[in-house]
Amino acid sequence: RLESANCADMGVVDLPGFRSYGADDGARKLADDIEKLNERYMQDSRNVMICVEEAGDSSTYAILGKCKKVDPAGRRTILVRNKLDKYYQDLTPANVDTWLDGDGNLPKALPKFCMTLPFWREGEDKSAQIQQMRKSLGEQDQQKLQQEKKCSKSHYNQIGFQKFQIYMENRTEQMYGEAVGPVLAKITEAKQANERIIEALDADIAANDPTMVLHTIRDAGMVFAQAVKHVMEGFLMSEVKRVDMRSEMQAFADEHRGSAEFDLTPHEGFQTTEEYIRFLQDVAQIPAFGVEVNGGAQFLRLKVELETFFRFCEIKVDVSEKEVINMRGVTGYGHVHWGDVIAKLVAAKGNDSMTKVVGYIAERLRFFFATQKDVILDFMHNVHGAPDEHMYSQLFPQRAQLISSNPMMKELIYTCYDKVLQRQKAEFVDIMQSTLDSTWKSPMQMVKAATMGHFTADMIDSMMIPSLDDTKERVQSEWLRRAKPKQILDQIAREVPDDPARTRDAAEQISSLVLKVFALIRSLTADQMELFAVAFFQLPMMNRLEEDMASLTLSEEHMRRYQVRRDENIKKRQQHQDSLREMDWCIKEIEKFQMGAANATKRH
């Protein structure tokens, strides 16, 4: 590396000279090694080659020929013709300009210089300063070619070391000016990133103000709660936590394997969860089974699976003769009402079976909504810039950024959300259990069929505004249809024999009736499972979530952690502010240097 007041500052690699002849194998190998070494540096587009040739016929410049192979246009090559003093006598006013141009053998754009460098003859005093010798020889070269050989003024800048030095200083400055362009872009990019960090830190510091932190968390939590509704309505821009049905079922099974609260399969005939999943895919053909979805679309698919699971609910009824004999005393006075007996059996044997199924449904609903936390936050982020951005609150992206950048706030909001889901799960189970309990008290009332009757497509064409007489007739017929299933079951129950000799027949008929009544109750309940999932879980949860977020509280430990976080962010902000000042200074100096380099290029 050369640094001096008497030369251009630069990094120089002095490569060994090429060898065109080797007397033996060792010399030839050395020549090959030198050529490979030199070519490695010459082919590097970042290097500028100073090709030193002895002043003479330019058609014989072998080293320049090698430079032209890697740099045909001469953009990175500078030709220096040395030992000009030995070639003085070959130059005349008639040929000096032609020789300086290269006799037609050199590219016009190639920078060319000719000079005599300092040297000492044998026995001469070597105490002279090399800078003074270089200056004297440069003046000698200029005097010979400009005054004696009468070269044109257009070639003056090619003669003497001083001209070469000026060129190299300008060329070096120009190269640095071009090279710092990417550096300037990188520093500018880093500055912009630093400014964004400072902006985020300012927001975080303000959010963690002890006097405002609780209000900020509650506000962010309430906006998070408002976003749940939109996610359940469906949002195309969210790609987070999209899953197909198989992945969803497997994740649920992995988390709840070994649970005593409920079974992971709806029937003992399914040996594994995988068998049940294959049934859902191949037999039940759940809509969108293999499609990766989230939010509202995933909830729609879940409700179909829950209804399917419920329809597998079964009871085992095997009424023995002994139980029939014992049942004869249930109503007193020696007369047996078999309808009451059937009701008690349905309640006793159906309650446990349906309770486990309800436990599965409640946990599936809780698990689904718990997996949507990141989906909700992603929706809030992606509102900004979405085509339908105007349809949503502008607070969504702002609060999403605040929640994502503050782990403690995110933890508090997510924890509150999970607690609401746990509470809603318990309430769902209670409501469903109350519904079933009321059913078991009067199971025969549940078997009344829908009063609309059989519905066909032809009925739509014949629909007319009914008259009062038509309405009266319809009401009467609907009441008759409503009571008919119960009347049929009551008729069958009355046919159960009371004769002690026919106890076995009575047991078989009662078992059959119990199964039939349970099947009717199961079907009617399953038909309403989608309504139960929405009315008893989704809507109450969403309606009360915002209220719970507005009631968030902070413990002393949380307050302490927020204060620590705020103090750390203040320190970080100061560090980034210091970095920003340094970057501004660097950008200013680089731009000043670039301007100076550009002006120097124009001058020369």
C-alpha cells in the first residue's frame, strides 16, 4: 500500500514479469506458475492494470497483448512506456505524434504515458533524492519531445512522470467515487431502517408509560376482540395457520391423547384416530377436507365434523327379565305405564353416552378458537394495503404492530383470550347438559317430528298467500303431525305385555323402544348441532370477549416488567440515535467526496 505526499495513494500488487522462454523443465514450470498467478489478478474486474513496456515499437508489446486478452476495450489498462531516454534518437518531428498515438497499434481510448524513471549509473552518487531525480527526468522528457521533437500539444499530458502522477491521482479519486456509490446506498438504507426502529421504539416507550400502559393494553385487547368477528366471516389475505382437516384432527388428537374426559373417536369400532379421519374423508366426505383453510371457513368445516361425531352416539340397552319384573312397581297400584319405564331407561342409559360426546364437542370448539389467535393478529396486520382496507378499522394494523412488538402485551391478551374460551367451554357444557337433562325428564316429548311435513321442490311453485281458512287448516294439520310420532310410540308401548309369563317378550320390546326413542332424540339434537355451536359458544364468546379485554388487570410483577422494558427501550433509542448521527455524517462526507471526484473528472 502506497501512501505519501509525493505520490498517489493506492494499493499496488507488483506482479512478476512474464517469461517467454525456459531452458529446462523447472524454468518452464516457473513460467507457467507466473502466468497463472498474473492471470488471476488480471482477470479480476476490480483491478486496474499498469502495463509497463520499454519505449519502442508498439507492435512488439507482448505484455500489453496479454492485458488486451482480459481487457479488450482497455478500460482497466494503463500503458506506461519506460526508458524513454533510450528512444530519443529514434524520434523526429515527423514521427513523434504517430509514435505517441501508438503507430495505429494501440486503442485510442487506452491511457498512454511515456517517461524516464530515476536510475543510477555504475559508480554514481546515490545520495540524491528520488523525488528530485524523478522531477528532473520528467522535465527532461518534456523538453526533448515538446521543444526538440515538436510534438503536438494534445500529447503533452502523456509525457513525463508528473503527468502520470496527476492522472493516477484523478483516476484513483474517480474510482473511489464510483465505488462508494453502493456504500452510500447501503448506509442510506441502514439509516432508513434505523429511523423506523426509532419510530417503533418511540411508540413502545409511549405504550409502556406506567400511567398509560394499562389503558394501552386494554385498548389493544378490545381491538383484537373486534377483529375476531371479521376473521370468522372469512378473510382471504391471511395465510397463517391454514390447515386441512387431517392436520387439524391430528393436532387435536396429539394434544388430547389419553384424555379421560372424552374419547377421540365417536365409536369403539374405530380403533385409531386415523381410521376416523379416513372415514371423514372417504365416507362422510366432509366439505373442503383436503383444503388448507382458517378462520370462518375452517369453522364451517368443523361444525360438519361435530355433527358427524354426534350422530355416532350410541347406547347399549339389554333389558333383562329381572329388570322388567322390578319395573312393575314403578307406578304403584299394580298397573305399569311402560312409557314411563322407557323414559327412565332412556335417561339412565343415554345421559352418560351423550355427556362424553358433548365434552368432545366443547373441547373441539375451544381448541379451534384457541388456534385462531395468530390468524386474528395476522388479519389485523394485513388489513393495511388490502383491496377492502376501507371496510375495516384503521386501528387494526396499528394495534397489531403494537401487540407484535410487545411480547408482554401479546402474552396478556392471548392469556385473556384463552381464559374466555375456557369459561365459554364450561358454559357450553352446562347449557348442553341442561338441554339434555330437560330432554331426559320428558324424552317422549322430544320425538315430535317437524310440523312442516314433507318438503318437495314442487311445493315452491304452488306457494300462494294463504287465506284465513287455509291457515286454520294448516295449524290443525301441523298439530296432528306433531303428535303422531308420540302416538305411535305410545301405541307400541301399550302393546308391551303385562303378563308375567311373557316377561321375556316384554324385555325385548322395551329394549327396542328405548333404542328407537334414543335414536330420535339423537337425530333431532344432531340436526341442531350447528345452531348449538354458534348460539352456545361462538356468539357468546365474541360478544363478551371485548368486555373481558376491557377489564384486563396488571399485577405488580407485570408493572415492574413493563418499567424494565421501557428503561431498556430508552437506552436502545439513545444508541440508535447516536448511530443515526454517525450515519448522517458519513452520508454527508461521502456525498461531498463524490461531488469532488465528479468535478475532478470534468477538469481532467
